Amino acid sequence: MTTVLHWVLAHRIDTGTVFDAAVAVAVIAAVALLVHRPLRRRLPVALAGATTGCLVGILAGWLASDVFGVFGASFSYVTRTWIALGFAGVGLAVASVWRSRWWRVVIAALSIPIFLGTAAIAVNDDVGLYGTVDDALGVTGYHSAALPQLRLGVPAPTIARWQPPRDMPHAGVVEQVRIPGLTSHFATRPAELYLPPAARVRNGPALPVIIALSGQPGYPWQMFVEGHADSIADAYAAAHHGLAPIVVSPDQLGQPDNNPMCVNSPLGNSATYITVDVVHWVKTHLRVLASPRDWAVVGFSQGATCAVQFAAAYPHLFGVFGAIASELGPTIGSDTIALGFHGSPSAYVAAQPVTLFTEHRPYAHTIGMFAYGQLDGPYAESTHALAAAARNAGVRTSVLAWPGGTHSWHTAADVLTGMIPSIADRWGLSR
């Protein structure tokens, strides 16, 4: 029984097979509810219920996406359609119990979770948020482990002179690590750390670092599980003598649904946690290069907004940044200034990346990579505005519109496939 449960929880739910099966079951349930004698009298009631449910779903999607910004992103038309269809199914089920026998009431009750579950699977497939049920529950295969016993006090070979030893592992590894908020006192979940093969030997070279930030709602491990950052870096390392960036995915949120906006505020000192606690931990626990030219911060969605904020405000820490579908600036909706900036509009304006780029210009050596999904309208607008501000401040800027992309982890993973190797090439790891 335990084996079966583990298989169910670990089975991929973002595949065509699961989606097709869910849709087939939902169609069967809908047909079972519609087939009723006398059909002429029952059909108008069923259609009225389905139509009412559909309208409620359209309204719910609009409120969640465009009014309250529950998930911090505008829903795609695919997601909105499936929300409407899910509610339409619920409306059909409710209407079907009118003057029905007990067994039809049972069918209607069982159909409701089928309709909602199918809609949830379809929405998840569209945004690529969770690959398995375990992912949705926050369970991953990453575990805490002792870091390699590095000889940190011994001069490390340079990247240019690096020759991989015979006992170097063939692949990198992702480990779960605790990075305490010693200065920020920011309560966080464990971070995820990718070490390429060259970082897993006792006397490997000092390597560059990518700080990678997932979106909100989210978990640090999503940068690897859904964004495939480790697989991308591993493929790069396999072609370059085990060399690839060290990738650290810390928790800038605190909890999946929190959004402290990567600033220091009553919501938590998220900015200090990343720029002081995380940076210090990496430099004291791993063999890494110290120059800001060898440090990058990248992110998706809320994490992308944070990446732009940090790159704009701390050019002495990060010389490279990558933002996939960034908002124009930190926001949690109508309460942003009250909760995040002590009610001060001027403090809010000062924290905007556009303001920060102007304040800290010129950026003599900073490189900025912006990307968004071609079908991700709101983020296309914010991305181009940020890119223009960065370019005007002296940042060497590029902008990529991913063909057919939406605001999803699918798009993020596709962009990272090119972004991570491009950053590594700039750092000379392709020697």
C-alpha cells in the first residue's frame, strides 16, 4: 500500500497522459449527468446550471487574476478557460440533483471533485507549477547533506589552469542546506544548492555563483525541479571539464504564499537576508570567486522582480542578472505601501528598480538579461520598461521574447536553457 501511495504522489501530473485521462473521466461524468429522461425537460435545467457555473468561473478568474492578484500574475486565456469549465461542471452537477433519484445525487457529488480536479490539472499543466503531487505538497527528493570537505585555506587552481582529477564525479549534485538569517533575522525554509563536478573535489577551482530565485507562490527547489537549472548546468559541465557555476536557490519568501517583496520591512528583512546572510554563507562555506563580475542573480516572476531589484541596488555584489517575466517593481497589490513601506510613498518610489537604476548609474560592468513569454502581455510591458531603464543607466542589456511562451515554469525552463550557459560563457567557463 505504501508503495502504491508513493507511486501516486511521485507520478508526473504535468504529462499529456494524465491530462488526457482526467479530461476523459470528466467527459464521462458530464455525459452521465446529461443523460436523463425525459431529456427535453431536464436539458434546459442542466444547461442553465452549466452556464451559470461558467459565468461564476469567469468572474472568479477575473477577480483572482486582475482585481486581487492572488498569484501575482495575470492568468493566461488557457487558465481562464479551464477555470470557467471547472465551474461549469460544478454548475451542471448541482443542477442535476433537481428532482433526481438518490443514485443520481451520488453521481453528481462524485462529479464535482472530478470537474475541479481536471481543471486544476489543466491549469497546472498550463503554468507548469508542480510536476507531481509531492511537489504540490512541498515534498522533494532533496535532503540535507554534509558539504564536501573543501580545502578552503589552500590556494585554488584558476579556471584557466584547471585539470579535472580522475576521481571527479561525472555529474553535479543538488543538496538542501540551511542558511541562517544571522543578520536579517529572516525566518526561511532550507535553500537548495547545486555543486557542479568541479566543486565536488577537495581542491577544485574557485567558481562563479548564480543566486537563483523562484517565484511566488513557490519553493526554492522549484528552480531545479521545474526550472531544471541543475540539469542545464550539468549538461554545460559535461562539455567543459566539469566546470559550471555554483547555483544557490535561497528562500526570499519565508513561506510559499508570503511576499516580503525583497525589501526590508515589517514583512521581513528579505533584502538583507539575500544580500548579507546568503552572500556571506556562500563565501565562507564554498570555494567561490569574490568579484561582483563573477556573481549573478536570476529569477522567475516574483523572483525576477527581486533579481532586478538586487542587481540595481547592489552592483557591488552582482555584476550579472537575469530576469524572466519581472514585474515593474515590488508589489503586493493595494496594501503594498502600507504593509511594505511603513505607509511612505517616497520609500516605495525609492525601492523601484527604475529609481535604483537612475540613482546608481553608471553601471560600468553590469550585464542584464531580460526575458518574457511572447504571450505574456503584462510582463512584456514591464520587461521592456525595465530594460530601457537599465540600458539608459549603462547596463549592457538584452531582451528575449520566448516564442509562444506564457507566464509559466515551462517558459522559465526554456529561457534558463540558454541563459545559464550564456552566463557561464561570459565567465570564461567554456575555455
